[in-house]
Amino acid sequence: MIKFTKYHALGNDYLVIRAQEADDGLSREMIRRICHRNYGPGSDGILLGPFETPAADFGLRIFNPDGSEAEKSGNGLRIFARWLVDQGYAKERTFTVETRGGVVSCAASADGRFVKVNMGRVSFDSRDIPVSGAAREVLQETITVNGESLTFCAATIGNPHCIVLFQEPTAETARRYGPAIERDERFPKKTNVQFMHVLDRANIQIEIWERGAGYTLASGSSSAAAAAAAHKLGLCDRQIQVHMPGGQLAIEMDSDFTVSQRGPVTKIYDGILAPEFSEKESAVQGAPA
């Protein structure tokens, strides 16, 4: 009987599960069924923690709906920070969290409903992202998808991103091109994909195809990577409002491309997975394996 709390950040929803609730860990199959919109509570991922770590105040593991583990998630980090405040783990409003993608600092508002996260430094170096080929900054290169040539930049902020320059992107844009780009052989760890349109020097619009999750209403790390790419190309200044279907996220960056973001977090409900949920439902047609 695993307890969880569901939150969303700009429509990007996660289930937070206390580490002690899953002493034996969560299998890939269990994660897939928990995140499934029909066979489980449904979510864009699972946040498991807190874990003890010498590197930060709290440790966090982030899982995608397909059962894979993510290095970092901006919305996930904001949700986890809100949960730490709600549960009384965070005694101060500012604290650090370690993910597979590095340590970040979080600052929660008095009620926890707005959280600022210092996401770390964005790198465009192919060796850091990674992107195959010669060592270089991956800027304004060409990728061919479905017979069409698209211009992209690649970046990492602890997890890989491919930012495609696109006029008036839509959800259909992300669904049409995103899967192929995510799995393109030049990205050995696969990649998150953003389709970016620059509105003016302080605003960009993005549509998102998230690695391991698919089409997504909002993404904090995607916002950070896209905003950094827009600034790197000289199209935007350092303070950028990122417009997504789920809402807007405020991004700020330093001269070395260290990025912070601030946005809302909303609690949806507390829940408990019934004992029978853990039984394998192999007889159900279409149930995730």
C-alpha cells in the first residue's frame, strides 16, 4: 500500500513517493503501470526521495513514464521542493537537492506554491551533452526528419536537449518530429526535443517532446535549454519568459549560462495504491508489461 502525493507544475504532473514507501525500489514494470493514464493514477513521472547524500540536503531520483531514470527535471525539482516543504522535511526555505544530473539549489515561497530553482550551467559542448562526431559547440546544425531539413542546437543542463528552430510550432509539430529526433543516432543517450519560436528579445514559445515521456505540456529543463540557446544565438537577452501550452516559466541566466527558473506548483491530491494494484495484471488486454 504505497502512499503518494500528486502535484502538477504548469500541467506537468508527477507523483511523489517517499523513499521508505518503496524499500525494495520500484521495478520498471511498476513505474510504467503507476504512470499509465488508464491502469494507474497516471503521471508524467515519479519522484522518489528523499535520500541521504553528502552532496546536498536531500537526494532525489526521477523516473520517466517508460520506467527509465532521468538525470534532471526542472518541474520535477520544483514539485519535489514543494513536497519537502509540505511534509516538513525542509526546515528552511532555501535548500539543495542532488539528482543524477547534479546538485541544484531551491528556494520556496512562504506557502511553497512558487519555487525558484538554480538549474546549473548550460553547456553546448558535444562531449558534455553528448552528441556524436568531432568535439564542438553544437549550434545551428542540420538534421533531416521525415524528408525535411531542420536547424537545431544541442545543449545539456544535466540532461540532453535538442532545440529545433521552428516558426509557429504546435503540438502536432512535436508529435510529428519529436520521436525520430529523440532516438536519432547522433544522440547516444537519446534527447529531449524543443521546437522553439522566438517571439521577441524577452519571450520564446516552445513545444516539447520529452525523452521517455512523449508530448509534454511544460518542462523546466527544456525551458532552460531553449532559453539558453536563444541567448547563445543572440536572439534574446538574459531574462526570458518561456511560453508553453501548460503556462509560462521565468528564466534568468548569468554570463556563463548558469540558469535559474521560477514557477508555480499545485498540489492535486494524496493517494494510496491498493494492495491488488501490485498484482501483475497480465490478463488485461493492453496493460503495460
